[in-house]
Amino acid sequence: MDWDWPQQILGPTSSAGQPFDQSMPATSISSDTPVPVPSIHMIVGQIPASSSTCQATPLSSTSIIPQYHLQSEFAKLLDASVSANTHKSHRAGMAAYYKVCKLLDCAPWPPSLNSVVQFVLHSSSSGLAYSTVRSYLSAISFHCKLQSVPDPTPEFLVTKLLQGMKRLKHKADTRLPITKTILHSIIQILPIICTNAFEATLFSAAFSLAFHGFLRVGELTVNTRKGHHQNTIQIHNLSINQDTQSLLLSIRFSKTDQFGKGTVLQIDRQGGVACPYQLVKKYVSIRPEGSGPLFRHFDLSPLTRYQFTGVLCKAVKHLDLPARSGYKSHSFRIGASTDLALKGFSSDDIQRSGRWKSASYKSYIRIPKF
């Protein structure tokens, strides 16, 4: 369908064929000039060095004037208001937005409807996924609110362009479930592909716990060996009850629990080669003493996401499973959800087991077609 684009949105085109904005002067940035990215701390930089009075003024980034000695507290609280992953996503989104504005030679800040529309169009034509563009727009919106400037991202035209991207660029989730049968095979093959018996025991326990606890890989692993691991499950979060032969796992933080309300999972003994109770108990008995993440190597370094995924891929390849590229770290969570669905458990049971807060759990269930 051909759209009759409003001229106030796209404006006339430049000599290079690119639209430009008439509503604001274009900001020409040379190739050797760093592109500024709004920071979550930018608002702090706009605060005067000192102030002896607090006046009742309209809420804006330039009128909030905390006492000088409270500015560090202001920055700390603002920084803690969103998760580390959100910070990372916001940085990527703002960098992408400024890069497009530089390319199209339009003023990036404060953002106009024109600059945001141009950003969406350029991102779509560059092959970015709908979810990525939506995430980047969230970053723009966040910084607009932070600096009290008009936010054009909720405008009707922007939302319709996003809906169009969602329809045209929708990709099916190709991740495959790790079933109990596959889990058994993976655990049986680990002594062959791992470098030593300790590593085989570690990954057996981690894989079994990931499946039976419906865990996200970020709850079991760290991103880097030297990175922060406060939100990763710690050794003190695990309790082994030998009377009931069950594991009690306290999860303090998760993707859907950013404020640390916490939840406790009870994982009972299952029997068989993939029994989480037996495998975790065996691993804990040989784990080096000391606090820190539950899963760590003999040299005391924590288990990383890269290592978790790498050993999984190696096991899947060794087993020569069909469509092996579809098995990812999230396949344990997908497999556990599918297993409950095939056993006839209710939607509430599945949602509660996986700690989902919405109906998104449905996308994790892979019922085989006959």
C-alpha cells in the first residue's frame, strides 16, 4: 500500500535523496566529532553547584536542585532505578539513534516526531528486528522523561510504524525444548566431553537444576568471570533437606523480580540419571568451600553464561541431534514448560512454576504436531 506521507513529518528531500527536518535546524556533525549520547547522569550535570534554598518550581530537569552534598545520592538512586541490563539496552538504543541522526543530518535532541520516524524507517530498512527497535524507542522515551522534554515515541504514527514492523518482520521462535529424554542423554555424555570429573559434575548439576527449576540462565551464571554476580544464585541460597530429599532454592532477584522480593523453589527428588537432588548434592559435596555463586569451578571462578552455552552446544553436537542449532540455554526452561503441559498440568501450575507474571508462558510450550 502506498502512503501519502505528511510533509510535516518527512519534509522535502535533500540532494542526496534523504528527507530532512524543516521544523528544526539540522546539526551537521563531522566524521571525526564524537557523537554525544544522553546519559542517565546528564540531569545531574545540569544542577548548579550549590543551592541554599528549595523552591516550589515546576518539575523539570533544570529546576530540580538538590543540596550539593546530596548530588551523589541523587545519582546513585537514579542509577539504581533500572537494572544493569536496562542500562546496557538504553546505551545501545541511544547510540543507534544518534548514529542515524548523524547519517541523515538531522538534529537529534530533543527528539522530534520527524527524527524518531526517520530512525524507525532507517532501522527497519537496515534489517533490525521489531523487538530491537521497540527497545531502542524505550531508551529514547526514558531519556525524554528524565530530562523533561516532549516524548514523540507514543505518537500515533510511530506506533503504527512499529505495528507494521511487527507484522512484516515477525520471526517464529525456533528455539527447541530440551525434553527429559534429551536431558538424560546430555548428562550421560558430559563425562566424555568435559575436561575432568569435577566439570562433568558441575554441568550435570547446573543443567538438571536449570530444567527442574525452570531457571533462566542468568540466574545460574554470570556474564563475565570478573563481573558482578550479586543477582546470581549464591551457595547460601541453597538448602538441601535430606529428610524430605528435596532442594530449597531461594531466588532473590529475577527478570520479573527486580526489587528482590524473592521466592523459594522446592525441587523434589526425581530419580534417574538427571535427578536434581542427587546431582546437586553430589556437586555441593565437592564444591570448593567459600561464599559466592552456587556454581563455580575448581579454581573458584564462577560459571559464566558463555561456558554454560558452550558445553550445551558441545553436548548437542556430540549427540548429533537434528536441528541442533535450535538448542539454546533457554531450551531447558522451554522443555520444562512443555513437559508440564504434556502431563496435563493447568495453565496456573505452569505459570507459577516458571514464575511468569503474564501469559507469555504460552510461547514456551512446544506441543509436537502429529
